[in-house]
Amino acid sequence: MDMKVQKAKLGLKERYRLMTRDLGWTPSYQPPEALFPYAGYEGIVIHDWEKWEDPFRLTMDAYWKYQAEKDRKFYAIIDAQAQNNGHLNITDARYLSALKIFLQAISPGEYAAHKGFARVGREFPGVGTQVACQMQAIDELRHAQTQIHALSNYNRYYNGFHAFIQQRDRIWYNSVPRSFFDDAMSGGPFEFIIAIGFSFEYVLTNLLFVPFMSGAAYNGDMATVTFGFSAQSDEARHMTLGLECIKFVLEQDPRNVPIVQRWLDKWFWRGLRLLSLVGTMMDYMLPKRVMSWAEAWDIYGEDNGGALFRDLARYGIRPPAGWADAGKARDHISHQFMLALYQWSFGTAFHGWIPSDDDMDWLSAKYPDTFDRYYRPRWMHFRKLAEAGTPFRNVGLAKLCQTCQFPCVFTEADDPTLLCHRELEREGHRYHFCSDHCQTIFEHEPEKYVQAWLPMNQLFQGTSGGGGIENWMKWVNLVDGQDNGDFEGSQDQRNFAAWKGQSTTNAR
Amino acid sequence: MAINARKPYPSQPVDGIERYHGNQLVYLSWDRHLIFAAPFITCVLPGLRFGEFVDTVLAPLIAADPDAAVIDWTKAQWLKANQPFAPDFARSLADNGIGHKDQLRLQTPWLNTVCGGAAG
């Protein structure tokens, strides 16, 4: 009997074709516009979705296999860390503030990115793009989960980790990352993927993940290092997807160039604002520091970003409008932000502190042009007040930027001694901004940003717990005297010292 | 510019004065006194006299700066919406034209103990 011999295995190329491109079809009951109603309204013109190149050629079956393997490794290490009191291996309990900010601000962002990619995977017509977005959606969900699991072990011992879900929506500083992702998710599919896939994942993510994961390694935090490693290969894929996406859109039609340029201007600036929290963490919150924010900006911002935008110049793309101002702010933002967090620490679910003499000397060395001139005097004044038993607490609440929702702590690009004041009037209402770039973002889509739910303003409206600081603290799940305030004298500081002592001496 | 949307996009500001129970928001800064990290947001009655506003709202907010105790209010300079402004201390905020979400900036160029050096 003659039987056709089946090939034992599909070739890589064939498997990719069958498992991605072949999953698509041409609709016959409905016009394409009815199936993909969001694909056209942003003004992006795509002539041929088949031109989309998937740089990884990853198919869903292979994807599941890789991810399952990574998860097995990850959870083995997390278990070991928990069983061996790994939380006592960190350099100092001050380090926990960085983790608390990460869990409250960044992990919910991973979840938001998951929702966003799941949505755009449905909204894009091209099947290659759909599959790539679907994988990234699952990645982002996995990142949120692994981060929460990794940090849950710290929650068993330390304050400030317990209510990150509620605090993501309610506590004032988390409206910065929340509004960032809400803004992206309420854009169309192309804006979302340029915002998150390109501007954040490609241009800025190294500024977040490299210093953060190296910081974890330097400070003995095995849990964070482990989720970092587990996410790293995904991040490489995300960056490539972001770059592929922008090149694909730019190559499809010259009319796309100005639209993409405006999104780059907007999302570079929004991303940079978000990452000033990371700068603060690198310069102030790591007991053992890796590099300064200024050094990280030089490598991952200036050098890498500069090369990227030189590469994109052939499409008619220029560096984002805020690029030069970002460079000018390099030597200032981490100091301005830590000074702010210290004076408002009664309202944060992590601790602030005054840097030690050693810390300040490190900062002078890293910021020779700015630290001693502008920032050391303020810290010394705060220290004098603390030593006199009257530590400085800023009893006022802060004006927030209508666009990025940061407190307006930022100074004029060319004058670090003067806060930047920008405002405009629209339809009888007045709006305030932290910078020219945030004002420009507002001016392009005022209908969107007039709705911004600014936490400080809401507090005065009486909507956040019913009015008053005590009600507000209950409403944001902030335990006064435990989660907030100065690290000096905190329960975290005392407990870490006591438990560490028990593990290395005969103290009981 | 207007927002790009598939359907009409009606949107309402969520910060109108009607939501503040008879009060209004006033933003306050003291230029170049950067121990205060950001401008303050305050919530006050529009009928409050400006002098009272300075004594009961502004003064406690800035008391932690050693310069606060020696401000000569007769010489202090002010900006409103980033333009020079001459408030009448005896009249109310409303009579001074200080409306909801106005930004006032106090300037005392001869004083800058902590943040030093720079002229203001």
C-alpha cells in the first residue's frame, strides 16, 4: 500500500505561518471597518498589514512552553527566599521604600499594560500584530503577578506593602502612574502602542529596569532580582515589538509621520516625568548605590536614545520636543523629588529620611555642579530642625499639574531656583501645569485633561473619605505612625535591626 | 486643537467652584523659597479679607522658613497669573479679583536665607 510519509515536524517558518498568519481570514459577512472600528480614526494610514515583520517568529505553543519554564524557576527561588528569611539579607530597611514605591506605582502599571495590549490585540487588523500583542498582554499580566508574589514576602514583615491595590487608585502620588496608563489606554490602538510599546518600553524602560534590578542585586534583594530576570527576555521582545511597530507605521505612509511625532513628544515627556521617581530611588533610596540618575540618563537616555533618534531621522522623525529640557533637569529632579517626599512623608505609604553625611558626600561627587550649591543647604536646614526636635513637616498640600498630576515641584529649565508656573484659561476654567511640555499636551486634547481627577483638589471637595486628613488616611488605607513618616524611629527600622540582630548574634 | 474621537466627546471639568461648598481654591507660592517643594493649594472663602488670608492661611504654611518671621508685608511684591499684582489687604479675595484656582506668587527679593545667593 502506498502511503504518503508525513513529515515528522513542521519547519520553523511553516509553523510560524500556520500558527500566526494563517489564523487570519478575510471577512465576508461584515466589512473590515465594522470588524476593526478603531483602526482608522486616529488618522494613521496602513496600506498593507502583511508588511508587518514579526522579528521573533514566536508561536503561541512555543510561548507557553518558555513562559512555564520561567515561572517554575521563578517560584522555586521565591519559595527558597521566603523559607530562608531572605528579607533579612537586604542591606538596610531603608531599601524597602524603593520596593514599596515599585509595588504601588509600577506593578499596577504592568496590569494596566496587560489590559491595554489585550485590547489593541483585538483592535489591530493585522494578524501578525494581533498575535504579538496577545503575547505581550499575557507577559504583562505575568509581570504583575510575579512582582506581587515576590514582594508579598516583604509584606509579612514590613509596613507599607499591605494596601497597594487601593493605594494605586487613591493615594495622591500614585495618580501619576495611574493617569499615565489611563491616558494611554484611552487613546486609540496606534497611540497606545507608540506610547507604551515604543516610548515607554523602548526609549525609557532601560532607565527603569536596569538600575532597579542592579539596585536590587547590590542590596541583596533576591526576590526582585528574580522577577527582573524572569521578565528580562520578555522585555527584549517588547522592545523589539515597539521598534518594529514604529518603523512599520512610518514606512506605510508619510502622512503618519507628524502624528507619530506628536505622540513621541507627548509620551517621552510623560514617561520622563514618571521616571523621576526612579531617579529619586537610585540617588537616595538604595543604601548601596549602583550609579546615579545622571549617569543612567547619560547612558540609557542621552547615548542610546540619541542613537535611536539618529536612526529614525531618515523617516523624518526628530528627537522628542522635551529632549533638551530633560537633559537640563538631569542634575536636579532626584533632589527636588526626595526633598518633597521627605516633607510630605506624613502622607506617603513609605518612609522618607534626611541623607547622612556619607550620602551627601556621594551626592556632591555625582552632582558636582548642583548638589552643594542648591540642595545640600536645604537638607542641612532640615537636619537642623530635626536635631532641634522640630522636624520639618510641610503642613500645606501641593498644587498638582493638570496633565502629569505630579506636584509642581519642578523648576524652570534654565533657573533651578525658581519653580515653574504655567497656566491657561479655557471656557472659564483655569488650569495649571508643571512645565511647558505638560501644557502643550493639554492644549492638544483639552477635552481629555479637563476631566483629570486631581487628588489634592478632591480632598478639598470632600470626596476622598469625607474630608479631613484622618478620614483621608482611612480611605487610602494608610496606617498613621506605621506606614508613613520618617524612617528614623519607624517600626520598619526597629524590626529590621532586631531581627537582623537575632540572625547574626545571640540577641533575643 | 480638539480631541480626535470616533463620536462626539462631551467632557466636563471636575474642578469647578460649585464643588467646593462655597469655598474656592487659591494657589500660593513664595518665589525662590524652595524648602517648600511645590506651590500650596488652599481652600478658602472668597469673602475672606486679603490681610486675614495672609495672616491665617499663608503665614502658618510658610512659618518653617526662617525668613517668614521677618517679611515686611508693606514691601512684599505679588504676581497673579504670573503678572504683577497689587492686593488691597483690607478688601476681600473676591474684591481683589482673586478667583477660583488663581495662582498668587509672593516675592521678597531681599530675603533668601536657606536657598541663598540668587536674586529674586
